[in-house]
Amino acid sequence: MAVFDWLNVPAAQMASSPLWHPVEKALYWSDPIACRIYRYNPSEGTTQVVLEDGRPVGAMTLQADGSLLLFRDQANIVVFRDGAVAETIINGIADFRQTCFVSAAADKSGRVVCAVSSDSHHTGRLLLLERNGHLSLLEDGFSVPAGLSFTPDGEALYFNDSHETRQTTWQYKYDSTNENPIKEAPFTYHCGFAEARSWLGYPSGIAVGQDGSLWISRRDGAMVVRHKGPGEPTESVRLAVRKPLGICFGGENLTDLFVTTGGGHRKPLEGLHAGEVAAIHGVGPGVLPFASRIRLSDDVEDVISACVAEKTATVELDSTVVEQEPVATEELKEPKSEEASPLVEEVASPDAVAEEVVSEAVAAVEPQPSLFQPPTKPSAGGFVSL
């Protein structure tokens, strides 16, 4: 079973883009509707607004020096350091006036693959931000771009397209040393209207476990599911809110899965904890995303990788102690009464989950409006400068 709780954070209309900072041991996330970035300190149980300047943040990555790279509306990309916007990478691009970034992930070389939403003139697009700040087109033809994540070895890229009739998770072969890193046409983890309906909701955020498993949040489906390979999910964790959005691993040893949610402005419809952040404990360990190195020289110390390496060594040392004297974990295996802890949820099989909630959730789903009829797959477009 999975045990989770809700963090002591303010409810947002759209809490998204969660990002664990291993050096600060803190969780960041954004509310693009309110144009805010939040920071949660688990050791103190406190939350603060660290940025509120009127610009919506749709995605974030960790820079190698510990700063944050913020992807905002109209292709505005800036560096957030020491509590303020310290540097502008791209001020804006006219062709992006009606769209915004929705997801981003750094590759092994420090470049960033980012996704922008569709608008009245363009389909959703995958872009590549080079280390020198140059932005170029990788792929287009997507419907409703969502989460992005790399495999632990960085040689494959996962990407969600959550259109109401084409709910797909793509996997691309990826070469971080190549100018055009996407090497092969993708295959899907799950797609198709009928199959997606059976799972309820739309694929949104993505997080990858150290074992290579794939965790995907299901917006409007009130759950997070786990894939161990292409095909049907093998596990699911139900949440008490309709709109799980972004997800990331974090916490001590990256064993917790943080889930941001939407709908805080209408909790009677979306759920008691809508717009808040859930922490699902013990489902890791997960993988910390690669650090970006945009406008950073090679001699800048990678404090993120150093922190992860130190933590990995500590975990390996602790594991030998655990083998000699196992830590009691029975309390996580035996279900507790609802009266004692209403926050304990069972990791159910997908069929059991769908059977229990299909009637209520399907009736409540509000599909996104479609701006166009999506193609059968993304175009195999090359490296085109914007």
C-alpha cells in the first residue's frame, strides 16, 4: 500500500511543475495562474512565495550551479538566483505571443528539451534550448503537450500528449551529443480514445524511478499510475482530487513522490485538497532530473550532481546496515482504519480502480477544447531554427 499526506501549502488554481532541490532539501512548484513560485521546506513544514512578478511560469529546471531556470510565457526564459530574477536568457519571441511553455527537462549535456502548448496558428511543439541560449525546433504536430522526462541513462526521452482523443506517452531514442538529438520515431506507452477512457483522465506529469519504471499522473482521473514497460499500468495510487498535474521524486533518498494538483478555486467539485501538493511516501527511489547548464561555463561546479553522488554513497552505506538489522516497516504494509488515518490509500490494481470510480469520474470529466484534429503521430521534422 502507499501512504501519502497533504503538505501544509496554500491551495492554487493550478499547482504545477514540481521540482526537488537536493542541495536546499526543498520543493519548488509554480502556479501559472497566480504567477507565483512556491518553496516548501519539509524540515520546518513551511511554505513561502519566492517569486511573484506577473509572469506565469510553465516549467522549471535546476541549473548546475543550484539556480533555477524558469520557462515563462511568450518564450521568456530567465535564471532565478538568490530570490530574484538574475539573468534573462531569452526576452521573448513574437511567434510565441499566444502560447507558453508547459514542460522542460535537461539532457545529460546540459541542454534543455522544452514543450510549448498549441495556439490558433501552431500545433504543440518540442523545442531544444542550447547551452548558449539558442532555441530551435525539434518536433511539432502535438495536440496538448504535457510532461517531459529522461530515462536514468539519458538515452531516451518520454513525452506526454494529452489531447482528449489522443492520450499518448511517446518514447524517443535520444542522443545528447548530437545536434539533432532525436534519432528515431517514437513508440507509445498507451494511446487511443477507448483505452484512455478505460483509465480515466489524461496523461500529465512524468517521473522516472531508478529501476526505469515510469510514473504518470492522470489529470481528471484522480490517480497516479506506474508503468514497468510499454502497455498497461501495473500499479495505481488514487488521490482525493480530480486533477493530479505535475509529479517529481524528492525527499530523503528520493523515495517520496510529490504530486501537484489543480482546481483549488472550486474544491466542492474538484476535491477537498484540490490545488494542494501530495507526498506519496516510499514509492521510490526515483531519479533526479539532469541539471541544465544554460549560459554556464564548463568550469562552473555542478553542485547538483555532487549532492546526488554524495547522497547515493550514503544510501549504499545505509543499505548494508539495513541488511544486518532490518527496520520494521509493518505499519506500511498493514492497512489502517479509516478513522485512524483517512490519508492511507491502497495501491490498487488498475482494473479495481477503474471499476470503482469510472461512473463518477467519467461523468465529471471536462475535456479540453480541441483547436484542430491531431495527426496520427508527430512529424519527423528536422532541426529548424525559429
